[in-house]
Amino acid sequence: MLCWGNASFGQLGLGGIDEEIVLEPRKSVFFLNKRIRDVGCGLRHTVFALDDGTVYTCGCNDLGQLGHEKARKRPEHVGALDAQNIVAVSCGEAHTLALNDKGQVYAWGLATDGQLGLPGTEECIRVPRLKNNLSEIQIVQVACGYYHSLALSKGSEVFSWGQNKYGQLGLGYEYKKQTSPHVIKSLLGIPFAQIAAGGAHSFVLTLSGAIFGWGRNKFGQLGLNDDNDRYVPTLLKSLRTQKVVHICCGEDHTAALTKEGGVFTFGAGGYGQLGHNSTSHEINPRKVFELMGSVVTQITCGRQHTTAFVPSSGRIYSFGLGGNGQLGTGTTSNRKSPFTVKGNWLPYSNQYPLTTDSEEYYCVKRIFSGGDQRMMNTEFNLFPHIIFSCCSNDDHYKTSVKFSGIDMNAARLLFHKLIQPDHAHISQQVAASLEKNLIPKLTSSLPDVEALRLYLTLPECPLMSDANNFTTLAIPFGTAILNLEKAPLKVLENWWAVLEPPLFLKIVELYKDVVVHLLKLYKIGIPASERRIFTNFLHTAFRVLEILHKVCLHQGQVIQYDRFYIHEIQDLIDIRNDYFNWVQQQVFGMLTDIPVTICTYPFVFDAQAKTTLLQTDAVIQMQMAVDQAHRQNLSSLFLPVFESVNPCLILMVRRDNIVGDAVEVLRKTKNVDYKKPLKVIFVGEEAVDAGGVRKEFFLLIMRELLDPKYGMFRYYEESRLIWFSDKTFEDSDLFHLIGVVCGLAIYNFTIVDLHFPLALYKKLLNKKPSLDDLKELMPDVGRGMQQLLDYPEDDIEEAFCLNFTITVENFGTTEIKELVPNGADIPVVKQNRQDFVDAYVDYIFNKSVASLFSAFHAGFHKVCGGKVLQLFQPSELQAMVIGNTNYDWKELEKNTEYKGEYWADHPTIKIFWEVFHELSLEKKKQFLLFLTGSDRIPILGMKCLKLVIQPTGGGEGYLPVAHTCFNLLDLPKYTDKETLKSKLIQAIDHYEGFSLV
């Protein structure tokens, strides 16, 4: 142990020496065969904690600060602590705190400001006393300011007591002092690594390098860019990303050490204690320039000086006040920049220097300082076996509103190690602790983003997913999420948005499971007394899912929207009733006696459920229309002219004028009639419309309307999609008709072959098309736009030569349209490229086709208007109109019906399915198109697509024939597989579709 500095009160423990001050490091004979664990330095006294748990003190004892009445000049044993194993000590100006291995705190010394936190009115306490008011809490660190004290608990709570003249307790303005420990509530929930106290200011450091300071700030020692005192903890934002690992305080200055070995100082600099080669005060953290070439691993602050240790050279640098020899430079001069402490220092390396009898070499283990004295624990001629633990993952130091800094895999592994089936008692303890201690303490406002990490990691705990814990853990945790204020919730949403999909899905699955669990209970039956609480639980689970769904919708799709579907819903609730209640709620507001209406959370409905909703809505609307018709018929009986109203929407059309006739009929049709079931009659034909004629009508009218002769739509070769053509001469009636036809197709559950991009369905649901939609419709242009956005250089104007215009083809000539007023004069540069892309997308999907889409939109909403559409996603609506591509060919075979002498094991049928399953995907899709008129399948899947195969006369030379309207295939009785294959492919290839191509 080497000591130097002020020795006037014996505080260096060097025994009866003559000097008042020791100018350079001197060996303490007393500690020759003892190992030191910790040292605390007060203004005039010093406390030593040894490895064996004993405590020695020396120095001034006027106020009982030594804890014994023995000699002062050399370290003496504090007998009152004999029974304790003391692991840490800290000193204020004239008081001391000692921490034992059980987390209990002992205090002694000056007590006038309540700094001991002990009951009673004595001026000082001369014998160490146990602080009973902290006995229930396990303390892991203590720190003393001049007249105040701090303690950090194992649960990361910060306690403070003592003087509060400058706000150094962090408890607000109300108290001038506190004589018992009080938890600083505004810091609850943050994981802390360290606490530190200066003369009258305090700091805490979080595990991820965030620093909160409070108390006196006259010289800027809080680093907050001003000199106002703070009465509550305040985040030191400027050091947030510097990876700070240690902080220490002098009387009125502060030093922070970073993981990379850099040192920042701020506060009072009048004696040079900031090391910036000046005596100015600094109100912002500033890096010590002269230490920048070295990696510092330890820093300490005395009253008005600072010390830093560099292991690569073994040297100690000190700067600041030197009047009492505390800099160890051999003089009493002040130093304004780092200066080497005198001594023969060994670096950490494997090279042992030759030692001579006259000189001793030292290798530093730890440095301590306080007051005007300095202690240093060294290993004489030996190299300590210290491993500097280096964590390769520094991500957690980058914690911000956008980045959580958590290694989620590590969190999951930890939880799985902790919660294991073999150790049920541990699981029970953890569950009880979460239920009683942790979750109830989660608050709506949080002191820092670091406190939010828990919200990410907790769902990884296997206990949360256990159905037995849903009401005690998952639902209260969900409530805590919902109670978060807007700002912290936004941060949590940002973090969720960048989670790995499996981790995000885990949270979604958890609350889906909670919903299913609750609905099952509800189905079994819930006592009336518990209904209200049950409804709250269900609302909580749904609202958490709603937030997660919103994250997916607005912050980039973390998981597909169909992962939110709860497929069991239809078995657990009456969807029709739920929809009816929901419509009532929409009209009349919340009704108290109605439980949760699940239609409020439509994202949990799968395609099957949404189809049921659509059918329910259609039935309600149609029923209302039919009722209206019947009422009209009834009242008409009493009127002179009797005119019957048909309960169906009858379309009488001629095959050779299908578009004109349809426009005419639909123009005269009242809005309410669109909701009626559709019946189609082709003039001069006998067929009864049991669905087949209706399907044929949709196929024929779509083929006609998409015919290039009308020029209503433009076909895009690369994407094989169509979009409204702004060059059409047709009036809006035909666009209105197509809108109506699409609506009728949905209402009458018929899929139509319409190759529109997803953007159409987005617009129908009042959602904005984006660049992704442009990429779908015009892949080349979309890729170009993405390149423009991703271009890293600044020379966009030169590289792309673009302005705010678009070139369009107009009957063989090109025309330049401005995307914004005076667009031709606005070049595209780095700052406005996003605006250009947005304007381009807007022009293609909105501006250029506004009147045409408006007519289409009006037609569609005439039929499909109503609240039920709000429940759909654009892609779900698309699947309702044109079907989807979730093919299951085995399901198709299973659902096929046979007529005549055909049956499932008939030889021709067997070879037919063999041939079919061997076809490529493209050929199978072509077969669907050939047989049903569309290569897509209904939204409810293959099970809704009933094929009928019947034998036909004629020999093997005939081709199979499809009756598209009835999904009926005439299949000759082929006996040979090759013949069947060639004839089937021939028939498929000769089929002409109904698209623009």
C-alpha cells in the first residue's frame, strides 16, 4: 500500500511521522502482509476494509469518525465490527458507511445532517451502528457525499438520506434534510451499475452507460450545460453514447471513464482538476485531451484533484490542487494537465524488469482518493492475475429510443436456464415474485428508456406462456403496457418494430393464447359476478394485440398480417351475433350489457371468419332490401296500380350487348337493390340461374370490359397487371359499372379474373398506395425509384438528371406532365428525392386517374359500402374479388364429384389424377383457368371449389371439354396415360382466357 498527500491528522496511516504532508508515494509498513479490499477517504480520516472482512481506520477522530478510541496516526482495528465481514466502505467529510457481505449497512461519525440515517438526535455516533431501517433490503453499494449518503440495493433501488440543501438527495425541494433512507422513486425500474457522490452532488450510472445526476451544480458539475442546481435526477444526455463504465466525484467536479479508456471531466476547474490545461469551469463534459493516447482503466477524484491509471505503462497521472502533496509529484504545485506520479511503475506485461536492491518496482492494482490524500494498492514486484473482462457485444451502450441494446437470445437462454421442469420450486418463486413484486411496480411514466427493456424481455419468460399464469402474469403485464404514457409506448413500439420476427411473433402468440383461453372459459360459463372483470381481461389482451398489429401496419411488416388470425374464434363465439352487436355499438355507442365485441379487433379474424362476416352483412343488407320489397308489395295491394317488387336483383341481358344492357339495368337500379341476391337471365335462354349463369355473366362482362377496344385499362407487360388508362375516351359510366361488378362479385361470392395490383384495394379501403405498389405494377420504374432513394453520394442531380416531371405516352407522342407546380424547374436532389418518389407514386395511382377511380369507387361502394369493409386488409379484399393462390391440389381431388359411371377409383379417373399431379404449377393453374375461368381459388380455399367430372361419348380422339360456369369437365374414357396427358394439355393450351392479353 502506497500513500501520499495530507498527513496532518494521521489520515495516511503512516504512524508517527514528522511531515504534515507526504509529497510522493510512500509504502505503508502496516499493510505489508495484508490484502486490502476497499478504502474510503474522508476529509481528515481514512477507512480500510481488508480481504478478511476486518476494518481499520486512522486520522482525525473529533467527531467519532474512526469508530474506535485508539491511536489515530496508524490504522487501528474497529472492534465493534468484529462479527461482520465488511466488503465495502465509503467516507463523507466526517462520517463513514460500511457494507457487510449480507447487504447490511453500518454507520458512524458526524450525524448532524442525518447523514448516518440513524434515529436519535446525537451530534455524532462514535461506534458503528447497524442501520435497521435498511435491514429488510439487500444493499450492494454505498457512497458518501460530504453530508449526505446514497445506497444501491440489489433490486436496483437508490436510497438517499442526509443533507438536502442543494437537492443532493434527489427527492425534490420539500426537505432540507432526511434522517432516514428514502427511495428515489423517479429512478425506479432502471438497472444501475454504480452510485457516486461528490461534495453536494450525486450520480448514478446505468448498466448501459446512461448517467443521471442531481444536487449542487454551481460550477457545472452535473454537466448539464448550465449552473442550476437539480433537486431530482436528470439525464446527462451528452454522455449517453460514450459507453461510460465508471463515474467519480470530487467536491465540485466530476470525472467519467469510458469503456475505451477515455476520460471526461466537468465542473469546477479552478485548480486544474479537470486536466484541460486551464483553470476554467466546464458546464459540459469535456474529454481530457492529454490522456487521449492512453487507455485509462481507473479514475478517482479527491477534494480538488483527479487521478487516472494507465495499465499499459503502469503509470498514474494526477492533476489539480497539489498544495498538500496529493498529486504525488514530489512538489506542492498545482497541475492543470495530467502529470505522472513519482515512482517505479511496472506495466501489465510478461516482462519482469531486473530489480536491484536499491530500487523497488510497483504494479498498481487499485487507486483510491478523497479529501487531500491518496492511497494505492500495489503488488510489490508481482503481476496481479487480473483479467479485464471484455464483452464483445457493446450494443447495449447504444440504447436509445430506436434501439433497445438487448441481446434477446441471451435473455431467452437465461430464462430457460432459470425456469426448468425439474426445479418447480424455483419457477414458483419466480412466478410469485413477478406477480407480487415486479409487475405491480411497473409505472406509466419511466425515467429512462433503459427501464423499458423489461417490457421486451419479460415475454421471453416461459412462465408468461403458461395458461395457469395468464390472469396473474400475462394480463397484468398487458395492463402495464396499456398504461404506459404516449412517449414510452412509442419507444416500445420502435423496439418491437425491429425485433426478429420469431421474437415478435412470440408476444403475439402469447396474447392470442390468452384470448383463446378466456373465450373457452366464457363458453363453459362465467358467474355473473365475474363478468365485468372477465370483460376487462379480454379487452386487455385484445388491446395489446391491437398495438402489436399497429406496429406491423405502420412500421414495416415484422410478421405477416395473417399471423394475427385466431382460427379458433369461429368455434368459440357466434360471429353473426358479434357483428350485430358491433353494428349496434357503432350506431348507438357503447352498450353496457354487451360484452367485448370482437369485430372491434378485426385483425384476429381469418378469411373464413371475415367471409362469414361479409355473408352476415350481406344477409342483413339483403334481408333489409327484401323486407323493404315485401313491405312495398303488401302496401301496394291497396293502391290502384299494383306493381310487384322482386326480392332479387334481376339482370336481363343479351349476349351480344352484355355491357350496354348491364349499364342500362344498373343505371335504373336503386341502391338498396344492389344488396339483393343477383339473378341473371340471358335473353332467349331457358337456363335457371343456380349460380352457373351468374358466373358466366361475370366472365363474359369482364372479358368485354377489358377488351382493348374500350381502351379503359392499360396492360403492363412486365408485371402482367392492369391499371386505369388516363387516355380512355369512355365515359365514367363503364368504370362505374366495373366497380359495381366487382362489388356484386364479392356480395354474390363469385371470384372474377381481374388483374389489378394491390393498390386498387388499398384505395378502396382509403389507404395510401406506396412505392411497393409502384414496384408491383411497374417493376422497372419501381427499382429505379429505389435506386434513387438508396444512392449514397451527393451528386444526385448530375447522376440522375431528374426534375419533378413525368413523361407519359399520348397516342404515339410523348408528353411531359409536372408532378408539382413548376416541377420542370425543380431538380431532384438528395434533400427532396423522397418528395419526388412520393409525388411520382401519387401521380400514377391518384392524380392521373382521379375521375376514373372515383367512378369505380362509387360503383363498388354502392354495392359493398357499409361497415363490414372496415374489417378487411387490402390483400384480404383482393382475395375476396379475385381469389388467392393458396393451392392445395390434394384437397381439390378430395372434393371432386363424379357423375355417370365415373367414381373415385375408376381407371380413367385414377390416370387423370396421376397425370394432373405430375403437371407443373403453371399447367395446373392453366387447368383451373380452363375449367373455372380463373387460375385463383376462393378466399376460403380449395374446399370451396367443387369440380364435377363426367364421362362423355366419342372415342379417345376427342379432347376434354370444360363447362366453365358449372366447373364441369367432360372427360372421354381414356385408357392410356400418355393419350390422356397429351389431350388434356392440348385442351388447356387451346383455352382462351378473359384477360386483356
